[in-house]
Amino acid sequence: MSALGWPGRRRGTHGGRARSAESSSRGLGWPADGTEAAVRSAPEPAVTTPVEEPFDEASVPDPPAAEPPAAELATAAPAGEEPPALLGEVLPTAAVPPEVAPAPYDPSVLEPADRLRAILRDDAGATAEEDLPIGKQAAAAVRATSPRGREPFPRPPSRRVITVANQKGGVGKTTTTVNLAAALALHGAKVLVIDLDPQGNCSTGLGVPHTVGTPDVYDVLIEQVPIADVVQPADGIDDLWVVPATIDLAGAEIELVSVVARESRLKRAVEAYCAGPGADVDYVLVDCPPSLGLLTVNAMVATTEVLIPIQCEYYALEGLGQLLKNIDLVQQHLNPQVHVSTILLTMYDARTKLADQVAEEVRTHFGDTVLSTRIPRSVRVSEAPGYGQSVVTYDPVSRGALAYVEAARELAVRGSA
Ligand SMILES: Nc1ncnc2c1ncn2[C@@H]1O[C@H](COP(=O)(O)OP(=O)(O)O)[C@@H](O)[C@H]1O
Ligand SMILES: [Mg+2]
């Protein structure tokens, strides 16, 4: 693999879908036709564009009169009064009221890692997220980089099969799959990742070869090759295994149409693997292509949980109704257990109001399904795949890595109850 992800092969055919004209005119991109109850009841979001005031010279206040120099101040006291001394002498340290003095550091109040967690969550101020004090970063670094400092996440009582889906391209499906898988595996879980996107970005991100000719998920779906024969260990992370995707998978969408049990090929393969060599797998994560075709349907049939990454951007919610409708259809006809278990806000930019509006809107509609950890937009996150790594291993103390570890922890804790 060359740097910057030039794969030396043509790209898959699954580019982002064109936006529908009727929905693009609405607030944050909620579909106009309202295909899902929660979506249908969405109020018109109040997106207000700040109107710039025309410049009015008359409204500019006069500049304040220049302050007299300190020496003049000292002598400018009314006659008969003691002239004030310079500032330091007037306010001796003892005069600082006790409530203003900083509270002494008490480590029993909040562990550094817990404080970091609070910062990465919604309830902390957005500005705090921007500047992590160096002490907190150092504490987090120790935990993130030293295996002894890594407390294992709770393991699920039974295997969790999670599909990461959103038919919009570029919302962070692959990045989320790669980094949650890496974080879970680094914290004691055994994880199988299935790359179901012909672009093979997930395979790249986990350092797994996926050039043409590599046995891949196409062979599993079309040729019914066992997963055990195509699975590869992720580069540099124990207990993380990957079923890669090559460009061959681009044809599978059409080839699947005419095969027997076309919607449940993946389900059967995963069940067979988990009944044999993969018996101790805790999590199976499936990275979907940006479409709602047969590959995504196979993923929905194979799993119980759907995780939807939502980008904190203007069109983030467009098409979500269609995705939810499809999940409903699969639930009714093919897999009664499938449901949206988790929503993760990605590419959150604390500097924009829009990111907050999207986050608020999503929380209003999906409530507790939304993880409280948001993934910040971070250059480190986008650099990591160029090195065939997750950001969690590439730069474990970057904000993006810490946020993904937190999101993985939340996912694990929620599923352990
Ligand atoms: N938190 C983030 N900060 C910065 N860039 C990101 C972040 N998450 C994803 N990206 C970048 O955005 C692009 C699309 O992400 P990707 O995970 O491939 O989306 P999808 O799989 O939904 O198409 C990639 O170039 C990725 O590196
Ligand atoms: Mg992807």
C-alpha cells in the first residue's frame, strides 16, 4: 500500500448517493416526505443565519480617554487623603478573599482519566475540549499507551454483532468501525471486523492486505468460502481479526441477486465461524458500503445491532429516514432482532454552532440511543489510515483517539448490562 491510500486500483462503484432535491431545502436535512415516525414529527429546525449589521460610522463609540500613567495616578488623590500606593502594595496577598483562592488539588475527587472523560462528553464546556491541560493529557497518555494502565472493558454476556451503516458516504462509518474495533481489542475484547465495502478502506485502516487476488468477503458471499479461510490478523493489535474486501466485491451486489438465500449469506458465514474457530469472539463489527443494496441488507440480516454514525454537518440527517425504513423492513421480513442500538456523532467541530444544532437535533429524536461521547474532527484521525493504522494506535493520546476509546468504553458498558 502506498502512502495517502493510493491503492493502485480503480475505485469501487459505490460513491455517495445524490441528494434528493426535496429534502435538501429543509433545515438540517430531515427528509421532507418523512419516511419514519420519529423523523416525520421532526419540527422545522431553527437554523438562523446571522445577519450582518450594515456598518454605521456614527454608531462607533468615541475611543476612551487615554489613561493617565501610574505615576500620575499615585499623586492624583484628593487633597487630604493618603495617595494610593501602586497596585501590589495596596493589595497584599493576605487580602485575597479565601473563596477566590484556587482549591487545593484533591486526587480523590476526580481521577485524571475521569476528568478527561467528562471533558470529552457533552456536559463539559465546548472550550474545555479544545485545550486539554498537559497534566490530564499525560495521565491519559499513560493509560492509553501502557497495556498495564488499560483497564479491560466489560465483556458482553453474549456475542454482539454490530453493523455500522449509513447510506451517506463520508460520514465516518469506516473510521468508526476501525477505531471502535481497535479500542475494544486493546481493552480485552476479541473482535472480528468484516469489511463489506468494495473500496476496502476498513482493510486499509487495519493494515490488512486487500489487493486483487486476496481471498476476501466476496469469496465468502458468492463462493461460500468459510470466513476462517479468508480472515487475517490486524496489523499490530492482538485479538483483532479482519475479513478484507477487495475490488471484486463491487460485482457482488449484482451477482447476489441470483443466488440462493441471497440476503442471509453473511449471516450463515458468521454463524458458522462463531460456532467453530471464532467461538470466543466478543464483537463482530461490519463496515457497510454507502448504499442500501444487498450488501447492506446482508449485514442487517447478520446482525442484531445497527450503529449509525452521524456527521455533525448540514446534510447529516438527510436520507436517515430511508435508512430507518430499510431497517424496519428487514426487521419485519428477514431478521426480527435487528434494531438501531447506537448512534455516534462524528466529526464534531466545537467551533461551529451548526455542530451543536445537529447534535441537539439528533439527541432530541434518538434520546439515549446516542452515545454521550462525540468524536471531534481531528487531523490525526484522517492521517492514521495513510499509515495502515487506527488512530487509537497511530496517536493514542490525540483527541480523536481518546474520544474513540471513550465511545468504545460506552458501547461496552451499555452492552454489559
Ligand atoms: N473525526 C474525524 N476527523 C477528521 N477526519 C475524519 C474523521 N472521521 C472521518 N474522517 C475522514 O473523513 C473521511 C470519510 O470518513 P470514512 O470513515 O471513510 O466515511 P465513510 O466510511 O462513511 O464513507 C475520511 O477521509 C476520514 O479520514
Ligand atoms: Mg467507508
